[in-house]
Amino acid sequence: MKTVLSGIRPTGNLHIGNYYGALINFLKMQEENKCYFFIADWHSLTTHPDPALLHVNVGNVLSEYLACGLDPEKATLYIQSDVPEIAELYLLLNMHAYLGELEKTVSFKEKARQNPNNVNAGLLTYPVLMATDILIHNADYVPVGKDQEQHLEMTRNYALRFNHKYGVEYFKQPAAYNFGQELIKIPGLDGSGKMGKSEGNCIYLVDEPKVIEKKVKKALTDNGPAGLNAPKPECIENLFTIMRVVSSPETWQHYNDLWNRAEIRYGDFKKQLAEDIIRVTTPIRERINDIKGNDAYLRKVTREGAEKARESAGKTLREVREIMGFKAF
């Protein structure tokens, strides 16, 4: 059985891109692997979130994870800041990270350019904290997006550097987890290639039906097919991609045939798409609202998740400290 780790920053609600892009695969992973799923609240500090909203956002993501089917009996689900061992290993690994390589990180350069007045040390050492999250459980696999591939490569470098420096074969070389298939990338409603919070083109799992209808109705389209079997422009292909995952194959085929015959009516197409999104998200939204209001259950899940995560993290930290020469008298 392999160890798999995945984390998400609590910066807002989950959208259908998160659900179809990763969460459905996470449900399969927890059946076949030793999985650690965590909410990366320390990571969010690099952008100085509103303290009044941080706890709320953590609760939202936790409730949404559980509502989508992550099972705390099968996987370890925890909040990053509930595991203090992560902070100590982060400090130790920082001693093996060099300024030059951190300054060359693509994400650091982009964030520093976008927010020149908030280039903090946490932002600079973000890859080290990410590496710590992975190495604290000595994970075999990490599901990562294209924008995180460099950070995973840096994690492997830190693991190799540690092993070489201390003459051990302790840390594994974590690999990207692709679920054994081509990943689904859910596009945005604005015609762009990816659904994302910062792009403002999302349908959230907690959106009410009226909100979903309004968002889909406003989704970018064109003037219609230029003729029989015309290629679809990106904005239309995006909507068909969403329909492929939320609708039946027969429904998708029906509207694809209408497109190819140049008979499609975007009003009807969007109405059907909205109905199918609502059908998929309604039971999830209802479960989210039920779980979010159950403080006792959330306390139980986070307490037990922290206990299991700390057991694994504590073992790693004790062994790393001993390798580095930290020993009790």
C-alpha cells in the first residue's frame, strides 16, 4: 500500500472543477492507498488572510471534503496547524534550502511581481513548507497540478540532499500521482481553459440553483456554428466539456449532434446544462450545510485526524532529529 498526500489552501469554497478534477479521484484513492488529506491553513498566511475569515474558510473546506465523500475512517483528514511537528521539520529543512534556488522558483517570482509590498519570508520558503508537508509522512505520491510540478521537483531535491548529507536512505522520492489516467480539467464559464477562484468563472458546490442558472445563462458563447460539422470554438468546447461530466452520455450526444447539424439553440443548451449541474450539486450542497452545522462532528473529525497525522509526523521528526544529531541526555 502506497502513501498518498494532498492538501488544499482554505481560500474559498470548492467548485465543480475541484470536484471532477480531483475529489472524485480522491474517493478512489482512499480505498486503495494510505491517504493523508489536509487543509493547508499555514500556507494561506503568505497572503495575510483576514483572521475573521480564516477559521470560517477552514470549516467550509473541511465540510465540503466530507460532503463529497472523503471518509475519516479510511483516510487521515487533518488541519495543517493541528500538527506542530510540521513546523519543526519545516525549520530543519530550511537549513538545507538555499536562497538562490528559492528566489528562482517560478511561483515566488510571479507572486513577488504581483505583490511587491508583500514579499515575505514565508512566501520565499513556501516550497520548503510544501516539501515538509510531503516528507513528514514520507509520501510516495502527491497529486499536483501543472503549476506545482516545480515544487514537487524541489521536494525530491531536498529529500536527496538530506539523504546525501547524512549518508542515509531515509526520505523517499515522491512522484506525481496522475490517477492512472488523463486528468479532467474543468474549464471556466468565461471561455478560459480552467475553472478557478481567482478567475471568477466558477460554479461552486454550495451555489443555490438560481445562482447556477444565472451563471450558466451568462456563460460566454458565440454566434453559433458556421455550417455543418463546424469545429467548436474554445468557449463552446468548454461548455460541452462541462456537460460531458455532469450530463448523461445521451444528453451530451444529443446536443453534439445538434451542433454538427447547425441546429443548436444556445438557450436550450444552457438550460439543460444548468439543470444537470443542479442535479449533481444539490445533494452535495445539502450535505455540506448539514455537516457545517454539526460542530460536534467537525471537532471529532479534526481531533482524530490530528491524532493520526501526529503519530506519523512524530515518528518522522524523531528519526530526522536523531539522524541530524539531536539526542536527549
